Amino acid sequence: MAVVYKTKSFLSLTGRVVNKAVSFIVFSFLDLLDFVLCFVYKVADFFIEAECKPCYCSSAKEAITSSGKILVSEQGESKIVRLTSTKLHLEEISDTLYTRPSLVSEVSKLTVNELKRLKVDGTIIQSCEKIKIEMLQGKIGGQQFHPIPRWSDCDCKFCNSWTSCSRDTLFVKAEGRKDHKAREDVLFIHGFISSSAFWTETLFPNFSTAAKSKYRLFAIDLLGFGRSPKPTDSLYTLREHLDMIEKSVIEPNKVKSFHIVAHSLGCILALALAVKYPKSIKSLTLLAPPYFPVPKGEQATQYMMRRVAPRQVWPLIAFGASMACWYEHISRTICLLICKNHRLWEFLTKLVTRNRIRTFLLEGFFCHTHNAAWHTLHNIICGTASKLDGYLDAVRDHLKCDVHIFHGRDDELIPVECSHNVQSRIPRAKVKVVENKDHITIVVGRQKTFARELEEIWKGSSSGHHSASCDYTQNHQ
């Protein structure tokens, strides 16, 4: 046994070393590639849209003020000021948008600064600055320089259905009672790079007739995803996401008492809503909540980025998250190749599988813009890292709602420890770890079982009985 244990330990250590070595080489190359793509897209944007669009490679000031919003700094935190016709809004942005340390980025910044100091090719530099100034003036004057969609975004009818009717609210799929006499309502919030179909194609068909006669069910496409608006000048901050949920669901449907079911990134929005509507929340059901307690002395946003996107090639889902989080221009290229051409990829998928699999997950993955995905990832997942402790404490101390957490044992993107971290903050929370399930199959593949579980949660919450905190593990069903 000792020999077997030592062999496993040696192989495990060897695997970690190889993973780190390969990761260093791969991500060093990606650092360089993203640096090159920065210039490629500046040239492409200029020739196609007559605009040298600033990016986060340069500075936060250039990238953010290009949207007509003003960057300010307060106690070391970056925020933006947005002026509307009625009031001044203060919105927080994540510093991870423009601070993603890498060897190549540091070298490139030194090189650019040196070139500017020596005034090499000063004409080109002055031309770009002039274009940026003119672009900002146009924004302030109310002109819209960005076409909708942009040249690198998909222009199909499905992705841009919101532009044809000038809709300024989220796409909402509603089922259940059609009147305002529903006993309670349920709001479903999907995760990152997904859509309402994650719920409507799995859970909605499996809810009982009794549940549909008692509750109104609302599944939304978050701002920037699915069939919801994808404004090119949005920074997709927490305030913008919450405002759109209120404007699209809570206010028009006169929602007074409701349950929330949320997955992954949606859990952060769910907690923020719960804190904002403490007397209205009947229950919180969180699936794979991305909660990593920040150690003392660590910068919350940067720590969260390293945990969610660890710059590793294995596991593959971590590699994908790192590509999306660390590289503004590589992730834009991926969107250009995949999202813009999603009709082709969907056709090929159906052809290869002989139309034997449903493609609703692919639709959710494809139907977004790079601008929406990039800013939502940084401003919600990374940017709220310092707020989550406060949200969880508020739910623990000021809300009486039941809290249920589900997590797949095999989830490689958000580890099971995150759910236990939430329970350590909210002792009454019930954590259910489902064996042989991952980040997606926690719902997909067990939708009938999960639909029954949700109905029991809603029924128990409505009765007003709160049971003691517990942990239990469910075998593969």
C-alpha cells in the first residue's frame, strides 16, 4: 500500500509540474499573441468603422471614457460616473479590466512608454489621439459611432431581435399563472455565457401542473446575452444588470413575493437582489455559487480572477476561463470565429450528430457579444469579490428566507468548496452535493429530479418552516 501511495503521489506531483511548465509556455505565447492582436483590431476597427477604438491594454481612462462615462478614483477603487437626464449614477468597475499582470504586458508597456518619450512616429500617435478625442466628443454630443451590431458581432435576426422593436428591456420567458393572483413568483437567473433556455428547455417542461397553477415562472436572458439587448456602450456593471431585471420583471409584473433560482454567475445577482428586497424573498436556491473568501492582505478582484481563471492549460474548462478572462483580444477573436458564425457551427453540430442532440446549450453559448461577455465577467464575477461577504452576512442576519445550495461533485470550474464556504457564512443554508455531476449537468440530465426538489423547496418556504442546517450527499440518479 505504501508503494502504491508513493507512486500516486509521485505521479500527481509530476502532473502538476508538467501542467505548470506547459502552462507557462502556452500563456507566455498567448500574452504575446494578445499584444499583437491589439494592433490588428485597432487597424481593423479604424478601416471598417472609421474609429480607432481604445482598449484596456492602454489604460482604464481611454477605454472607459470611450463610452461617454467618466472614470474617477476613490480610496484606491476605480468607479465610473454616469450622467443621465435625471440623476448622477456612481457605478463600480473592476480593476481586472485593465490590470492583468503578465511578462509580455509589462514589457509592452515599457516599450510603448519609451516610444512615446522618444516621439517615434509621432504623426501616427497624434492621429490616434485626435481620433479618440473626436470619438469622445461625439459620445458627449449624443452621437452613436458604434453600429449595432459591430462588424465583429453576429448580425443574425435571433441575436439582434431586440433592435427591430427598439426593446429596452430584457427578454423574459414566462410560464405558470397568467394573472396577478399567483401566490408567489419565481425568478430564474442563468450563469455566464448562457441564456434563459438553460431553464426553459430543462425545468419548465418538468414542473407539475399544480406548481404552474400556483406560481408565475420568469426566466430571463441577462443583459448582453441571448435575445436581450446588447448595447455596445454598456459596461455591464452590477447596477446595470440589476436595473434591467427590475425594469423587465419586478416592476412590470408587480412582483411582491418571490423565490430566486440562480446558477453560477447568476448567484451573485441573486444575492444582490435578495439584499435589495429583503422582505420579498421567500427562498434562495443557488447552484455552484462562485464564492472564494478573500484572504487578508489580498486584493479581492485580483484574487478572484486568479481563482476563477488560474492560467492553466488543465483542466480544459479552467483553460477556457483563463482565455476569456485574461485576454481581451484573443477572447474577441474567439467570439468573431464562433459567435459571429454560430449558424454554421449549429448546422455542423446537427450534421455530425445527425440532429440527435438538442442545441439549446449551444444557442446560449453563442448568442452574446464580446463586449457583453468581457465586461460582465470582470465587473460581476471579479468586481463584486469584495461585496460578497457583505451580501452573505446580510442574508444571514436580515433575511429569514430558506437558502438551498446545489453543487456537482465533479465541477471543475467552481469547486465544491465554494458552496461550503457559503454555508460557513450562512449556517442555516442547506448544501446538497450531487455525485457524478458537473457545472452543467447539475441541472441538464437531472431536470426531472431537480424540478421536484425545487417544488418541495418552494412549498416548504411558503409554509414558513425553517429547518436546521445540514449537509448531505446524493448519489448519481
